[in-house]
Amino acid sequence: MIANLLLTFFIIYFVYYTINCYCYYHIRGRTKSDYELENPFLSVLIPARNEEKNIKNAVDSVLKNDYPHLELIVLDDHSTDQTGEILSSYSDKRLTIINGKPLPKGWIGKNWACHQLSQKAKGDIILFSDADTIHSSNGLTLLVEKMKSTNADLLSGIPRQIVKTLGEALTVPFIGLFSFGALPHFFFPIKSIKWATASNGQYQCFKKKTYDALSGYRAIHNILADDIAFPRLFKRENKRVIYTNVSNLISSRMYNGFKDAFNGFSKSFYPTINESPFLALLVGLMIGLFFLAPYILLFIFPSITSILSLILSLLLWTISCINIHVNPIIAFLHPFIPFVLFAMLIRSVHSHKNKGYLWKGRTYQ
């Protein structure tokens, strides 16, 4: 009986996951572009705080792009490493470097940095791109084309993820499972369901006039999960939010090693689920059902049904890796994943309840 219930859960979940994938890769409801120019001016905006390992690759990838009308503005957010020195070595006229002003009370550091960048931007389209991202050689051209063809006010998606260490392999693929296994993409186009939307904080592109009309980062200045706050703000105001495949436009190595990845995901885990105790319990239950239950059931009640449940769990995890372009061979880490996820969730909740979230030398309540 229990084995049959678990198998039913996985079959339903597989269908749910598949529908979400289809909706992510196939944009619905295209509208006519309202851009006046064929090649609207694009501002690429990168906030950088202690990014000496990443910033050169990020800047080079933008400046080597084939899009003809762009500017790149990088904000050095009080870096204490070699980030400033690396930026000062460039002489390209398309690049502007600004030094971040002191963080005002109540602001999140990244939000403040991005707000300052937006004040300098001259583009009809503004793209906030993290310092750990690398744009493909035609990525900005394709982005502008996508912004025009969808007439999006906010467009985002999941970059192709670069994973180089075992610690990253234990954490980063969860992005694929959460994005397609938790977010209801089939609800995203429905205007009346205001909460059903998403973006990715690594890569958020805005129609500048809409961004300004809604006060941009000033409107969400104290919210850590900007990739939840922005799309919901835009959808509440009946603006067009597109969350779709951008893996051919941009790639990213989000974290360097397990410690960096663990701290990064812990910082955003609980805020992403609205700091809700109920949702934290629900997510914990889903992690247990998805990863642990098949092994426990197979051990207690070995049967074909139990084996099928485990196969579906492994298959979904493998597809999650493929969706973010991570080598699916790391799916063999499947038995260890739930313990890492539980630890990150507990750490995130504990941080919220106590001293706050620590990220890049700053603590946020």
C-alpha cells in the first residue's frame, strides 16, 4: 500500500515536472514589440564585491559581444581584494567603472549596488548580470531579440551552470529540481494569479521605462530574494514577466567549492520560500519523500514498485542536472543530496531566527 502510494506520487510529480519544463522552454502569448529602434541601446550592469576570481571573465565576455549598441557599467562595492585593480586595467570606452557609496540603513547590499547602477544606465534595456556570469559571443544580441519578440518588461532564466568540484555537484543541481519541480510554470502566464511568477537573480533584464515606473530596486530595497520580489511586483502591476530558457546566452559558475555554495544557498533558501515555517516544513517533507523515501521503502518492502519509485527519483534528478546543463553523471550523488539540502534549509531558518543571513561580509536580518 505504502509502496503504491509513493509510486503514484512520483508518477504525478513526473507529469508535473514535465509540464513545467515544456512551459519554460516554450514561451506563450507573444506580443508586438513597442521598441522604437531596431537595435535599442543596452546597458549591462554588474555589481561586484570581492570578485577578483570572476570579474575579468565577466567583463571580457560582455566587451567581446557582437551587439553594436551597448554600455557596460560595473560597480565596485567596497571590495577588499583585487577587484578594483583588475577593473582599472581596462581602457574600453564602453566600460564605465563606479565606486559604490556607503550602504544606507535598511538596504540589502546587492540591491543598493544595483540601484546605483540603474541610476547611471542610459539604455532602453537594462540587464543586471552577476559578476560570476559569462555571456556567449552573441548572447546579448539574442537577448535583445528575445526582449523584442516577447515585449517583456522583465525577462529572466537559468544560466548554464558550471560545476567543477564535488561540493558544487552536491548543491548546484538543486536549482534544476526547485525551478521545475516546485515553481508552477503553467500558472505564470495567468494574469490573475499574481504570486505565480519567478526570475533568476543572476540574470534579470528589464525594459527601462517599466523598471523606472515601478521604482526599480528602491521598491524592494530591503528584500533579500530580489528574484522573487521583482517578478511578483511586476505581475501585480500587470507587466509582462518572461521566465524562459537562456542557457545559450549565458553561463555561470555560481560558487567556488562546497563552503561557498553551502553559504550561498543557505542565505537564499528560507527567503525564497517567503520565510514561511509552513513552507519550510513542506519543503523538508518533499525532500524526504523525493530522495529518502525510495531507499527506505526498498529496504523495508523490497518490490518492483519500490524499485520503480527509486528509478523515477533518479530519473528526475538526472533531468534536473541536464536542465541546467550539468553533467548528468553526477546524479550518482543522489543518496547524499537530501542531507545537504536539510542542512542548508536548517541553516537558513536558524540564520533568520538568530543573527541574520551572512553574505560577503555583511549580515542581513
